[in-house]
Amino acid sequence: MRVDDFDFELPPERIALRPARPRDSARLLHLAGGAIEDRQMLDLPALLEPGDVLVFNDTRVIPAQLEGRRGEASIGATLHKREGPREWLAFLRNARRARVGDVIDFGNGVAASVVEKSDDGQALLHFHGHDPVEVLLERAGRMPLPPYIAARRPTDAADREDYQTMFAKQEGAVAAPTAALHFTERLMAALDARGIGRETLTLHVGAGTFLPVKAEHIADHKMHAEWGRIDAATAERLNRARAAGGRLIAVGTTSLRLIESAAGDDGRINPFEGDTAIFITPGYRFKAVDGLLTNFHLPRSTLFMLVSALMGLEVMQRAYDHAIAAGYRFYSYGDGSLMLPARA
């Protein structure tokens, strides 16, 4: 398939620059099979069945956006994947001004050496000193808002809280698992009362999730790897819930991709720890995920390809046309959609 098959026109005013307040007041587009229905996030418990399980990503966003200098040159760095105790892969802005061996000063006593560079603007950085890198980032970094927000307003203090989910625990993400931004204690209590289960896994979302697909054909696109973990106890509980007839509803494409990475061809979810670069496109046979709660994604993106694989490209094109016409808010701080394909 061609990347152009996943293109659509989105008016700029549909891009949400701030989250809904309260978080659970966001709108929810309900897709059941081919049917499209306008709902609210607080309707979610009624749209699920007792015994269903919501699977959340408990990754925590770190302040991974850095501004530094090498001599007279200004160099920006967006960390996207940990490679060691003090080593991170980063996308560099003005990368041509940083050579292997150079030291970039990020201010506030934070500096890093360029260990390796690649032609696509990536570099491996080694952070100096003895303090944990997370401490250094708290000192010098800022929250890495997605480019489509950062281009229209500066990051501010509110984003420190707004861009974390209520489940955020394991530090390491440079982008939020944004579908879970809609959840509140009020909504969780209603889900508990309905008999909806919950489980968590960890996938440290990388900045590669925002990279444009430059290839003409989707088969030529290379995904960036991200680190994830599902422990044995969680995998077993998920398998038991599904065996009992419950549906596994991934909250966010990050949870979905990790579950599918850990699942065997028999649909059984295995413990998992390591990198995944799974690329889900139409024609993919889902092994363990029965539904998805997600936000609205960018045109021509790997995430729009993923939801098209789950629901069908024609269904998603109709759904997005409806969402745009009906005034839904798009992207990380936008509204949500619940996708429940017909069960085989």
C-alpha cells in the first residue's frame, strides 16, 4: 500500500493545544464494527462489558527536550531512547554543527559528549557527571511536547502535569501515552463499579512516534525501536481474562503494540522485556487485542495505519471525516475514540 492511501486534510483549528478540563469531559467517538456514534468519555463504562480489561501504559514522561551550545553553535536535543546508564539516543537540531567527540553544554551544570552520529540527525550522547541522568534532565530539560503543539505555543508549567497520565510511574518516555490522559479517579471508580478490569504494562514511548513517514510505500518505512516490559504475572492475568470471555482493550497504541509484540500466534501473551519495532498495517492479524481506546492521529502516520489495520481503512476514513465535521479535537491533547471491531 502507498502512504498516500492514509492521507487526509485536517483543519489546523482541530488540533488541541490544551487538554479538556476536567480530563474525563473529553468527547468519545464510538466505533463498533462499521457504526459511528458520538459519546462522551464518561460513557466508557456503559460501552464495555463486565469482565473486559483495560490495559494501561504506566510509563512516565521525562523532560527530554534540551537546548545547548557547542562553542558558538546552538544545538537542540530530543532524547528518544536510553542505550545505557548514561547514554541516550537523541535527535539533534543543527546536527551538522556537532561532531563526534564534541561536548554540548546544556546549562545548569549539564553536559554531554557526542559518542556517535548518523546521517539522519541522530546522535548517541554520553552525559557527564555522577548524578543520574533523570536528575540532570529535571535540572536542564523541559517537557517534550509534540511538534504540532510546540510549533504553536511554548511549553509551560501546566504541561508538567497535563502531559502525564494518572498511571505514570516508570520514568523513561519522551512522549505520553495520550489515550490515558482522559482518565480520572471518577472515571476509574465508574469502571470498577461496572466490573471492568485494569492492568498495566510499560512501554517507553520514543520521539520516533512523531517522525513523518517519508517512504512512498509503507513496506519501505523503518520503525524506531522502543523498550517495553510485561511481567509474567500480568501476562497470566491477561490470558485468564481473555480465556474467560473478557475482551482486552488497549488504552493507547503503545499498549496495543506491546501486547501484540508479546503474543504468540496462538493468541497467548508471553512475558516480554526488550525492544520492539512492531509496525502494524492493514493486513495484520491481531493476536491478543480485542479493542482500542485512542486519540485521533496524524495523516500519513504509522498510528493512522495501525487503527486502519484494526477497523479497516474505509471505516477509519469515514470516522475521521465525521470527527472533523463534528468538531472533535485532534492529537495528543484532543478527544478520544473507542474502537471495537466485530469479534471473529
